[in-house]
Amino acid sequence: MKTVLFLVGDYWHHRETIEPLKSLLFPEEEYRVLFTEDPNTLMNMNEVPDLIVSFKDPIENDQIPTPVWCDKLWTDRLFEYVRDQGTGLILVHAAVTDLEGDHPIVREMIQGIFTGHPQQCPVRFIPTKQHEILEGISDFVLPENDEHYMMEMLKENDIEIIAQTESKNGTQPGMWVKQLGKGRVCCITPGHTTRNLTCDEYVRVMKKASKWCCR
């Protein structure tokens, strides 16, 4: 049985929005899931997780002056698990935002900076490269309007962008992957509403990403 740390919850992205996705991705007979809003769960684990999935914005509430919760101790533990122990890491939507370019998670994991998003609109997910995660996946439009994330990728990076997102506002990186030491990292930008997160196509992509990162 694999252990998954599933981290959610911030001012704009509520636990209730994401929770329906949990059982679709991680059936109880195969996974033990720690579904939590508390980042310190990572610090208190007594085992190495097979997978960490985070939807959580690094700033709990950007409406008031608030420091990022992923401080040096937390970040060091994350790198210990992913780079040194081989834990898979999936960072979704808000989890790729609100960190400065010199933060280790940006420099070595995300390797891109979120610059904002326009008003919610129809967003299409388009596979652009052959990759194990996207085998059998065709392009699809999310069933509800979504936040089309704008990303500026670092000039020096070793990521592989394998899918784009497209809307009336242009085309942006939508999914990218990389190897980090013993671990695998996958970043995914769309996914703001429950209906979008639980539509068949999105669930298929997330399942494949989870299996790829867990190896």
C-alpha cells in the first residue's frame, strides 16, 4: 500500500473544492492518504511517503501580509523526501504560485514563475509531447471556466513541457515534468473548480501523473 500526503486549503482554494478528487485518484484498497490543510504533517511523518500532491498556495491568505509557510525547514524536508528518498511530487494549480524566483522550490522543482491569470474563461488542455503520462490523452476543454495561469519559465531549466493550456488569452505551459535526484516532479496549472477537477479527462491525467511520479 502506497502512502500519499495530499496537501490542500488556502484563502482562494478551499478543502471542500478539492476533496472529491481524493477518492477518484486514490482508492482505499491501494493507498493510505493523509488529506490535510496542515503543512506540518510533512514534518511529523514517521515514514517516507510514496507521493506528495499539493494544491496549496504557499501563502495561506494573500489578502493580508502573510509569509510563505514553506520555510527553510519545511523545504529542506521536502527535498530530503523527493531528491534523496525518491518520493514523487505533484504540484497543482495554486501550488506553483506566490514564491520568489530564488526560492529553492522554484529554482529546482517548479522552474517557472506564476505571473497571474486573467478572468476565468474556457481553457483547453493540449498534449504537446509524447510522454507516459499522456498516453491515450487527447486535448480537451475543461467543463467550466477555469483560471488560465500565466507562467514565465526560468531561462535555465531542465524541465520537459509536455502539455499546454490554451484560451482566448493565448497559450501557456500546462504540464511539465522533471527528474530531481531519485524523485520525479510534475507540475499542472489548470484545476480551480470541483467540476473541472473531477471531469473524466482531468482525472485520467492526474491518475497517470500519480503513477508516473510514484515509481
